[in-house]
Amino acid sequence: MKKADEIFWDSGVIESDQSTFVPYCGKSLCSLTDYSWSVDITTNKGERAQASSFFETGFIEEKWEALWIKSPYPMKKTKRGTGGQNPAEYFRKVFQINNEKIKRARIYVTCHGCYQLYLSGKRPDDREFAPEFTLYSKYLCYQVYDITRMLKQGENVLGLIVGDGWYNSPNFKSRNKKFKPEHAVLFQMKIDYQDGSSEMILSDDKVRISKSPILSSDLFAGELYDARLEQSGWSCSGFDDRSWKKGILCNKFYDNLVVQYGEPVRPIKEIKPKKMYISPKGETIIDFGQNLAGVIRVTSNLTLGTKLILDHFETPDKYGNYYNNIFLAEKTGHNQRDIYISGGNDAVYQPHFTYHGFRYVRVICDETVSIDDFTAIVLSSDNEDLGSFETSNKDINQLYENTRWSQRSNLFSIPTDCPQREKAGWTGDIQIYARTALLNENVTPFLTRWLRNVTCNQQSNGAIPNVVPLTGIYELLEKLNRFVYGNFTPVGEAGWGDAACIVPWSMYQMTGNTKILIEQYDTMKKWCNYIIHTARNRKGKMKLPKEIDQYLWNTGHQYGEWLIPSQTVDGVDKSASKRINSSVYCAPIFGWNSCCILAHTASILGFTEDESYYTDISKKLKCAIQNGLIDEDGKMPLDFMGAYVLAIMFDLVPEEKIESVAKHLIRKIEENHDCLDTGFLTTPYLLDSLCKIGRVDKAFKLLMQTNCPSWLYEVKQGATTIWENYISYKEDGTPVKTSLNHYAFGCVDDWMFRKISGIDMSEPGFKKIVIAPEIPDSFTYAKRSYMSEYGQITTEWTIEEQIFKINVEIPCNTTAVVKMPDGSIFEVGSGRYHFES
Ligand code: BGC
């Protein structure tokens, strides 16, 4: 690896099959510097290959010279709904370049709010929502732009539009007094010239500020844009900014600044409407045919002052009219409404600092609009796509596509629960879905960034909040939970806080990445200590003997199983207490699971003392579960499907009770007519637990079920994303107030990957692969490809005239065991193979 001609690291020839996560062992890197690297490979067959790439560093030891500048316009008290928030503002700095021979120019930028950057009228890239959503008080990203080709000799202008974003959102704004609502910017430009000289352009009191045509922008309510207030050429040279106000210097922190890690949010697809129709109420409605997260781009030539209102929504009511399915939207103002007021010219408008969860849009306008004027812009964190899946069953294909769409919609700067109602980093949702997310996209950097925020948000007693970043109304909710819990210390909940262990562990399993385990180790350990401490120090409700009770984490504030179908009415819990009671089995088992993960992690990282301590404590927790939760007849304290699922899945059932626990699970399923009755926390394990007791047939029965509640019921109802609740419509077709775009139940894709495509592993990161497809009745074909860290893994099987044929692709530096349906087994190295049986 080199900096210009200086070699920073020469590994020499290394004989190894480690082709992933090789650590850098060279000299320390310098700030704001370009590096290039190349790698030469010789295979064991004598073939050679070479590749090279480059990267650059951000601020390492270098200090920021730029100053934080804030807007002189006071932030007004906000009101709910479109138009109730603060206007976005233009920030502008003019600077001269006298040397025409520019070698390299970079700008490092961040803000309080969200910004779009312009250089002399042009944006350097298409990222949106910079600096993204993090725990700003401890972790604020800055972005780096290569602007070498955008600068010119003479006058140049740097422009920023700054809107409210998460920083100033009523839902998310910090309750920390040091982080009051404001629009403020920080930028530092470094220009290197060919003659060896260099120059800095900094944010300082020369920055001028004006209000913009964006009169209000809010992540939930939407944007209000008045094109009559546009100031043509505001970010170009020659513009007269004398009426603009001077920026105010503010003494802000630099310690929380970190370079952006992971792909930015970008427009990733465009979708044209499927149809435009007039609803029974006479509304003009556009259907894009796909539920998604994003915005509408509209082209218009309306007369001056004409209003165009776009109301985004996920589903019409049962008659086909506009319907807002957001719970309590009337109170919260989450109306997903964008308003454009025409400047009287041909225009293209796309909202700047809001996004919506929608498939439909109601258009309100006094003038005629045409379907061709509208395009849906799909927005998402632009992670690399890792695979595809296709079978001979079109419903299963649709289920897979729905999962992918919910993933796109919810990997949006942070892992969110849904794009329309909350846009919040619920920890439970991502721990449920992490393995599937890793299968479909390269989310290692994305999840790494989020986990760093989990660490920032961990409380002093080790509790991990339910939502990360924990800000705004969720901070209040957390305080309320402390109150309910009774002793005012921070609380963490089973299945949510466990994300601290499950997410890094899933990342390690799927990629072989031990770096994330090293990075997260202290956070994981503090979380497990919190569990152990809470179990020990609070008496459980079950009145068990102390030697059992002290090892059962069934105390503290808990959510329990979320959205168990039989426990909900109209999309919400029938009785919160019943749901919370389900924590009697969820909490001890999730607590035990986290401690086991920690013990394994300690062993992988060579922390022997911790390994033996947490192995020992895991054994005690397991023993307490066996003696305290599973009765003589193999019954769990609550006769819920999920209770049996967890006990079986995690091998917690003593040998002599396995048969009876298995019978209870099957009984619960059959009493429920082979439909689903597991909530968020146990669904990921449902089909696997059936396979474990030898009932693959039942697992497929549940997967292929089309009656409600089931995965394919949603598909048959025309779902294009995964619903929050299988029961999202009443029997008469009226939508209930839940979201239609929650990825949690899409976790079934992980099972389909392992069972239908048959791709599994016997060593983390697919170092050792197991290929063993299970063939569902009536399927004749399945093909899946997955770009693992080692390279492409593919299985493609067909059944033709009773002959099972499979093509398999195994990447370099891995081996595979291929198990055929007739029982024959083949052991292979990397390469492409064909087998028949
Ligand atoms: C969210 C869920 C979340 C849950 C936890 C809901 O409002 O949408 O996805 O996990 O709250 O209680």
C-alpha cells in the first residue's frame, strides 16, 4: 500500500486461504491523504491475478480549522402537520481562486439539520439527507466530496440548503440542552495546487444566509415549497446577496465529528405510475403499484400561485378512497403531505428534506394534471445488492420481492421499523431481521455505523435502549418505562436490547468478520451484565425458589412478544398485560442467548477468563429455564406457540421432555389450523424449530399457508412489502392502523435461503458450506445466488421427470459438502458442479 511513492505496507508473499477481513499491518496513516493499494494473487493451480484500488483518509490527528456558523433566523415554535415547521435556509460563501492549476480539491462538510451541497450551481453527487441520522451529541458524521473538477479560476460559490432533518424534528430532536434546534453548518475545503501550494476555504463569518422557498420541511409531515420565492442563481457567482444576513459564529463541538462510514442514502430506482383513477369520493389518485420509501418528482407548468398537494399513503380504504393508516396521525400531524406552489413556469419539483412510505398519492390541484408528470423516486441507503432468488412458485417469488422492498424501505440511514409512521431505530426489529438483511445486501458498514451508535447510547448500568439513536419522544418513552419499572434506573428489554449481542453475532456468522466482535465486545459484555444483575436483584412474579429465580431474567420492564396474531385486535394488542406476560418465557431465553453469544465471542477473541465466567453463568441460566419454565408435561408458563418454539430452537428442553414439548408445539399449530401465531420475537425461529423436531413437512405447510395469518395470505391480498401485522385489514376490507412496510416478518427469507436453496454453512462466513436443499411439494425449480465475502455461491435446481438436478457454484478458499435428496454426499472445493439424483 502506498502514499504517492512511499510504501506504507508491503505484506510480502503470504501463503494463506484468508481472503477476507485481512487486517492492515502497515505504518500509521496520515490525515486527509490519498493512498493506493494493490494485491497479487497466485492460486494453488498457478493462476495469477492482480487488482488495485485507492482510498483517502479524513481527519485523524489534524484539527478542524473551520468554524460552526448558525443561521441568524430564530427557530419558531413548531406546529404539527405540513407547513408547521421551520423554513429551510440557504447558506452561501463566495471565494476566489487565483491559481488555475488545481491538483486536488476536497470539501469536508456537516451540519445541524440536513443539507444539500452546491458548488457554483451544481451538486457534487446525488446523496440525500446528509449528515444522516446518528446520536449527534456523540457521533456526527461529516461527508467528503471530491470537487477537483468543479472549481474554476476566479469567483466560485459554495452553497448549502439546510433543512430540519432529524436534528430538528419534533420526533427526534435531542432533549440535551446543548443541542438546541438550529440550522448550523461546518465546512472545510482544501485545495492543493500543482505547484505544491495549497489553500483552505472555511466556514466563518463571511457565510451569508437567507430563507429559501422551502417554507417548511419535516420528515413525517412533508414539505411546503413556494416556487415564487426562488432566488435564481443563489449558489452561483454574480448573485447579489447583499440583502442576506450574516451567519453567526457559534462555539460548537468537534469531538463528536466522525467521517461518514457506509453508503449514503441515494435515489436507487425510479418508478412510473401504474394508473391514475378517480376515487368514489371524486379524488384523483395515482397508484405506483409498489409500496416504497421515497418521494415524488413532479414536472409541472401550473399558473403562478397554483397549489399542487400530494398526499402519500400506503393503502386506500375499502372503497378505493384516500386513507391515512398512520396510528394517531390526526394528533401527530404525520400526514405525509407535500405542497408545491407554482412559480408560474415550467418546473421540476422534488422534495428536499422529507420522505414518505407510500404506494398511492392523492393529488389535489385546481388545474389538470397528467399521469406522465409523476415519478416515484425510491430512496434508500445505497448498500451493495448481494443476491437474487427465483422459484417455480410465483407466490414465494413475490414474498421474496416483498422482503427485498421492505429492506430497501427500512435501511434508511439507520435500520428503521417503518418508513411512514415512526422511521425509528427500533432495536428489536433489526435483531430479528439482521441475518436476512446481510443475505440481501452488504450491510456490514451500515450496521457497523449503527452499532457504534448503540454503544454511544448504552446507559451506565449497561441497559440498551429500545430505540437507537435514542432521542426526542423515544427518550421520553424510555423515561416512562423507568417509571413503570419502579426504580428510575435505565431499562433494557428482552428481544430489543439483545440487539447489542445478536446483531454483531449475525454479522460475524454471515461474514466471518471478527472485527465487529472486537469493536462491540465491551458493549455486549455490559449488556449481559445488566441482564444478570437484573435477574439477580429483582424477584420474579412466578414465586420460584431463589436458586432458580435469581437466574431467570423475567423481571424489569419488558415488552414481551410483539404482535402475536391471536393477541391483537385491529392491529393493536388486545391486552398489553397478556403480551407483557409473554416475557416470562421470552426474557429468560433471550437473556440466556445473549450470555451464550458473549461466551462464544470471548472464546473466539481469546478472553479466557470471560469465556469461563459467561459459559458458567449461561449454564445456570439454562438450568433455571429448564427447572423454572418447563413443567412436568412439557408445558411452558404461557401456552403460546412462540414459547415452545424458543425452547426447542435453543435446545433448552431436557431430553426426557423433548417429545412432549414438540407435541405442544404441533398442537398449538394444529389448533390454529396451520396458521401463524408467533410475534416478532419468535417468528425467526418458528420454521427452524419444526425442522429440529423432524417436521420439515409442517414447516413447509406454514410457509405455503394462504389463510390468515400467514406470509402468503399477505401475498394473496396483493401485498408488495412485508406488513407489520399479518392482519392488516378487517374482514370487510377496512385497513387497520398498522404499517404495511415493516421488515421483521420478512426474516422468513433467511429460512428459505437455507432450506429451499439449501445454502448453509458449517463455519462462519461460509468458509465451509453445506448445500442441502429440501424440496417443497409442487416446486420444480429454485435458483439463488449470494455474493458471500469469499465470492459467489449459487444453487440452481430443477426436477424433471423425477430427476433432481442441481448446479452449484462454490467460491475460492471455501469447501462444500453437497447433500442430495437421495442421501448421497459429495465433498467439493471451489468451482462449478452439476449433480443429479
Ligand atoms: C414499532 C415496532 C417496534 C415496537 C416495539 C412499534 O411501534 O413499529 O416495530 O418494535 O413498536 O414496541
